[in-house]
Amino acid sequence: MAMVSASLLMVPSLSHAQQIETGGKLLLTRGISTFEGSGGGGLTPWALITGNETNRGIGGSAHYTHVMLSDYQLRTYGAAAGFYDRFELSYTRQDFDTQDIGTALGLGEGYTFSVDVVGAKVRLAGNAVLDQDTWMPQVALGVQYKKSNRGDLVAALGATNDEGVDVYVSATKLILSQSLLVNATLRYTKAHQTGILGFGDKASLQPEFSVGYLVTKRLLVGAEYRFKPNKLAFAKEDDWMDIFAAYAINPYATVTLAYGMVGDVATIANQKGLYATVQLGF
């Protein structure tokens, strides 16, 4: 009798597992992985949830990004999971390599700042694909916890903390009839250079924008602009911008190439260069 009861208890669980699906989204509608790990563009998160899942399934993605600026390099890698096209969890590691500039700054050649970023995002309203007959965008609320591995140094550079939390709201509108994607994000942050140089004690609201055009169902080209706070005493912090092209090789692999312009970074002016992201997902 006990074995029969146990078997009967397992039936709903097995049935539920069989109902969980993977796949189903249109190409590119999981977004590209940002350098902070969230589903979105390269610089700024979108309201889209990572993974290929619909509201009946679970999906995920992993990415590697390499940014080659004039005098620095940034490498990021991480993974994210999407649940029922409603909720997203992500983790990313950022390694900011000062290369030869490390010597000029008195840090040593190739001195590297690393930041761990843990993110979560929830879709609050709208559906970017299904809401084609209304003005309603897809809206999501996100949070990113960031922790630097260089606490003593960022404190010496003027940061009051080596960890902090960004909170943002994103609204993304996909207009399939015009092959157009438009996104606006508003971020509440205390970060210096997104957290690479630590965090201050005063928060500010910073807007971020993306626009993309679907040349084909596989190719999205666009541009992004991310406003930045400028609160470090020893160095200017400029806004960031890029132009990008993202190509979906198939439903599981996307490659993004971009040209980024990030201005002054740690006293070194006019930083710009190419970056590439490889994203795998299901």
C-alpha cells in the first residue's frame, strides 16, 4: 500500500515536468547578454527575459564578451536563466585589465580589477511579441548586486564602498511591422564606472537608451547610449555609447560585434574600440 501511495504521489510531479517546455521564442527576442549579464543589449538591459522559453518553459544563456579599448581590456563571462518568460537570474564576472596603463598609474602592468555581478529581473507588464496591436511595451524591474575584489584600492581612489546595488526599470517595445526595437531604462545607482572603481555614498538616476532595426529575422543592427554619473574626485566619468550588429546563427547561438565609445576611464581619455560577444542559449 505504501508503494502504491508513493507512486500516486509521483504522477503529478512527472506530469508537471512533462509540461515544462524549452524553446519557442522568435530569434533575438531573448536579447543579447549585456556586459553585466542581464538580457538586453551590450551596454544596457532590456525588459526581455533571457532564454528561448515561452510562458510554458525554462530557458538559459551563457556569454563571453571581450572589449578592446584604446588602452584597456574588459572581459566578462557568465550565465543566466529565464523562467516562464517572466523571471530572470544571472551571474557575471568582469575582469578589467589595465594593461600598460597599470604601470603609469603605479599599479603594475596588467593590474586587473574584477567585479562579480549577480542579477535578477522580473517582467511586470506587457509582452514584446504579443502586444503588437497596442502601445504597451514590455516592462521589467531589475536589480544587480556588484562586488569588487579591490576594496582597499577603490577606497583609496575615492569610493566609499566596494559593493553596491543597482536597481533599474526597463521598457522595451518591439514593432514587428516596422522591424524596430526601442528600449528605455532608468537606473538608480551609486556606482563609479559601473562598479569597477567601487561605489559612492550618493545615488543618482541615470537613463539608458537602445534602438535596433531587424535587417532580417537573424540580423539586428542598432545603437545604445548609457548616461553615467560623474562623481569620482580623481577622474572624469563620461557617458557610454555603441553601435552594434547581432546575428543569430541559429536558435541557440548569437554573435554580436560592436564599436564602443566610453570616453575617459581612470584619467585616460578618449577610450574606444571594438567588442565582441558570443552567446549560447536554449
